Amino acid sequence: MLRIKIQNKYYLKCTVCSHITPNFWTWFEQEQQCPKCGSKHSEVWYNRRYQRLKRFTQGEPESFWRYFPYLPLLRRRHIVSKKEGAIPIEKWSFLEEYAKTKYGLDIDVHVCRNDLNGGTGTFKDIAASLAASIFKEIGIKQYCIASTGNSATAYAKYLSLAGVNCSVFMPEDAIVASEATISSYGQQVFRVMGDYAKAKEIAAGYADMHNIPMSTGNIDPIRIEAKKTMVFEWLRQMDKFPDVYIQAVSGGTGPLAIDKGIREIKHVYEDLKNPRFLLVQTDGCDPMVQAWEKAEAAGFPEGFEKDYPIIDNPRTEVPTLATGNPGTYPILAKLVQKSGGTFLRMKEKNLASVGKLVAYEQKVIPGPASAVCIAGFFIALQKGLIKNGETVLLNTGEGPNRAPLFLEQMIYTTRKVRNVEQCKPHEIENFREQLWNEVTP
Ligand SMILES: Cc1ncc(COP(=O)(O)O)c(C=O)c1O
Ligand SMILES: [Zn+2]
């Protein structure tokens, strides 16, 4: 822990009234909000020269901590890391070939597989690593979070590593494997009888009652700062900045952070602009898609972004994405519109088929939320949303160990046998057509 609070590396600035909060000690003292206007949306800015960033976006770093000068931590000794956030971006040629043969498109398809992260193998590891490090530095000992699983799992692990207690509020339908993981680290789980919105509500009450800080969700400056390093990683790893970005969306920290990252360095990288955001939800929980379709049909009238439905107790097999009340939609919708992107809906009944196909072609088994993202790629092609010559980036958030029941749906080659005569050798090739037909009939 560091007691000297005077520093000039970074500051937080309110996005509504521009009030400056000098550091994270003060930010937490003022209950993670602007003392002047009450907004919870502040952004971190740095008194740094960005010319130096070019030196950092080279080589083979171990983690996103390579970008330490542009992260809101003062002392490296407080870093809590498990090698996250500098994962190799893969090129998936089977998707490129498909786009070529079926649609005549020459495109580059890259996949950032967050299951390769060292902490818990999800999207959430970098944010949890930064949070744990900041808490270690400023001396926070108790924290709480409401989560459908992946955030909580990551925070539970990294905060344990930092010696911070983390109370986790999970909705009734959260995946048991996540609950078990969190519990195994010794962190407290509260399973809330109700949906994600209910879990958030109880967590907020608990935070209030015990004066424990709680994650403020998708606009949490800690999460945004961690995830903005995605942009730095693209500069480091990709020959060309992506034209199209596809992600399964729940609250939308991903696109918000990309936008922040680009604004932060635009004065040195003048040509950078947001990729077109194609954000995917399933038909089990699609409030953003519904809102977007309505706005689109009406020609995006003034204030369209404020009009969105709230889905109570969404019935979905992908609890990771079960944000029925998308509070960030107003900011996100504007961002997506400006980027020239859109929101897409995939059918949950196709999830396992997408999973099987990817495992067969790429030998990578996606978790359910990752399958949602990849399904979005196929839908984008079908709708003509990707143009010839473009570079596409799929950001997949999790592997299959998140959801054992999803993994079980991958079984399709098994034959039950009683004697040796029933067992015959097979040809892997023979499965291909069947698998493709399931995904793109
Ligand atoms: C695997 C996975 N994909 C996608 C998401 C959606 O993330 P975002 O907060 O950017 O909507 C999450 C988080 O909820 C996730 O864990
Ligand atoms: Zn303010």
C-alpha cells in the first residue's frame, strides 16, 4: 500500500461536467462518483507523452502491464498479474475461405481469444488484474461485485491474490462451475434468487449497508482502462487496424473501452478510427437488438438511444450475456451508430452447431458467449455487412470450461457399442459437410 496520494501520473475527469478527481484514493472516498454532478462516468487521463507508446507496441510482452505508463497504477510492485492481455491474435483461415467461396470476399479474419488469458481464461482477466493492483496500492480490503459469472470469477481470483475480500452476488441461473470456482478461492458467494438485475440490486444494498465499494459496471474506469489496451495490442500485433469488430455484448465495456483507447492516442495516431462495431446478442436476451431495430425502422429519430426495453428474468442459455436491463445502451447505441455498425441477433438453438464447427475446423472449442460472437460473423456476411478487402476482428471472451453443459452438447461422433463388430474406423473428413450444413444451411 502506498500512503502518498500526491501524484501527477493520471487524473480522472467527469464525462458530464469535467470535474477532476486527482486519484483513485479520492475516487473511492467520494464513492466512485463525481462530487459535483453525481455522474459515475469519469475517465482516466495521463500526463504522459504518447510518442513513447510506439516503443511499447513492439516485441513480445508477457501481459498488458507492458503499457504500465498508460495505466493508473503508481508503483510496479503493486502489480497483480497472471499473464493476461497480451495474447496472440490468431488468423482463422477457415472463416476467410468461407467468405471467399460463398461471398467472393477477400477478407482478413483475426480472432482475439480471451480464453488464452492466464488468470481465468476470459474477457475479464485484464480488468480484474488492474483492479486488484489498484486495490493493493490504495489499500482497499473489501470489495463486492454482481456478476453473471466471468467477471466475478476473475475478480474473485485476482482479488484473492491481492489479499482483498470479494463478495460476489450471482443471479439464480448463473453457471454452477463459476460459483464453484469463486467459492474455491475462499471468496463469499451470495446466490440471489432472481435475475442479474436483482443480483445487482441486492449487491448495491449490501455495498451501501457495509460501506464496501462495488464495481460500477461497464463504465467503471478501472475496467475501461484495462480494456483500452486492446487498441494498443492491435497496433502491436496487426498489420492493419481492424475495419470491423465483432463481439457478443452484454453491457458493452469492450466497445466503450476501444473508443476511449482511440481517443487517448488519436493525437499521435491520426488515422485511427473506431472499427464498425457489430455487437451480437442471442434471441434469449436481446434488449439492445430490439431497441436498435425499432430505432432503425423509425429512421433513428432524435433521442432514439434513450428508448430501450427491459427484459425481466431473461430466459437464456448464455447467462454470461443476460443483461436484461441494458443501462449503457444510450452511450453504446450512439457509439455504434457513429462507427457505422449495428446490433445483431443470433438464434440460441444454433449455438452448439457453431461450437461444433469451430472445434472441428479450428480445433478450438469456444465457450457459449464466444460461439455467439462467431455466429455474429456468419450473420454479418449474410447481411452484407463486411466489405471486400476488410480486416475483421472477432473478440471471443471465453473457453468451454465456463459451461460444462454447453461442452456436452459438442458430442456427435459417439456410437454406443456392445461388441467389436460394431466398431469401425472413421474418416474425419466425412463430418465436415454435416457440420457446415448445420451452421449455414
Ligand atoms: C465471454 C464474454 N463475452 C462477452 C461479454 C460481454 O462483455 P461486455 O461487457 O463488453 O458487453 C462478457 C461479459 O459479460 C463475457 O464474459
Ligand atoms: Zn461531474
